Amino acid sequence: MSPDRTPEYLVERLHAGDLPPDEAERVRRRLAAEGGERRLHALAREDAAFRDAHPPGPALAEIRRRAALGAPAPRRARRPLLLVPVAAAVAVASVVVLRAVSGPVAPVEDTRLKGLSARLEVHRSRGGDGAEELRDGAVAREGDLLQLSYVAAGRRFGAVVSVDGRGIVTLHWPEDGGPAAALAQSGAVPLPHAYLLDDAPAFERFFLVTADAPFDTATVVEAARRLAAAGRARQDPLPLPAGLNQHALLLRKPEEPR
């Protein structure tokens, strides 16, 4: 890739509508100057083809059916509930359809956009009323159906872990552990499963850990366990080694019934 060519992850974020207005305009001007508008057109064609090949209706109906049952799973209810195709997961989250990304992650610029950082997003299904985004500190309850998504913002590798009010640590992604997952540079990328919240009290806190170099998810899980053991999982950052970045999102779980 030419060092002067607009990086692919910026083009995809522009296409996904995930850039602030001023940065979006800057990237558009840069593309126009290098004759790269066809790259945006190609993404639009690929998304249209993906939507045609993967209609969200059947999977979305199944998600809503399971959410309507209202019964928590007998074990950790945040275990994978249903494998959700990308198009269906995005429909639950009420955001733009994203392309599935395969193969190695392309190199990105060393200089990131000002104010742009990797982050975690959580959306809660509202059945026939679509979905709502849950911000840091939002209230959530047992039985809520959640879709987790990440925004890589140029970071190349990542993992998602959570700690609940009982101090239980769950590695959400990659689900099999081992090396951190390669991150797609495509705006908000849904994780492959939706999750039901269980009856753990007080809170659920999710962490997205990212880096530019490969790392082992065991490092993240161990950091989460240390934080939980210290009784500081609700407010403190993960005690991670240098080179690993994190973004946390807290969901509060009040004692009163829904």
C-alpha cells in the first residue's frame, strides 16, 4: 500500500458512518484528491450483495422469540445464546450493515485520528421495537438480550472480557481463548453471539482490550481475575502490562424488579 494512499480502515469507517463529521469530510477530500471514490462505491456494492445473500428476517425472528421466553439459562446466562450472522446481528443493534472481514488485517497508519480510540458498544434488544444502545452506567437487568460490538479504530488485535457482581470473569471473545483475535477495521463490528444477562447482582462490566501487536487472552483473563479478587472490578481499570489498551463499559443491575 502506498504511504500516501488513504488506509482501508478509514475508508470503511467513512462508509459505515462511524467518523465524526469533520474527520469524515477530511477523509472524503483525501479520497477525492487521490481519485479513490471508487473504493467507497465498491464497499456499497459489497454491502448490497451481502444483504441480498443474508436476509436478517429468520435469525432476527428467532432472537426475538428467545428473548420473549423470559427464562434465564440454568448456568451462566451470558454463554453464547445464538450464532448470529453479521447482517442479523446488525439488525438487532439498529446500526448500518457491516461487511464480514476475512483474511489478515491490513497495515494501518501509525498516526490515528485525533480523539479516535478503540471502544466497546452494547445494544439491548427491545423485541419488535428494535434495539437501544446502552452507555456506560446504564441500567440492565436479568434476561436482557445484549449484542456486543467493537470499534477497532486502527488497533490490530483484541479481546473482550467481563466481570460481574459475583466476581465471575467471562471471556466473551475470542471464545476459545488463546491468541487475541485479529480486529476488523469496519466500524462497529458485532461479536458472533448475542448474550442473555444472568442473575448476578449489582453490575456487569465489560472490557475491550486492544493492541497493535499479538497478545494472549490469558493475560487479560488473569488481569480481570486479579481485579475481581481485589473487589475493585466495578470502578478500576484492568491491571494490564504496557502495550495493552482498554475500554470499559459498566452496566448497573438494581435490586428492584423490572
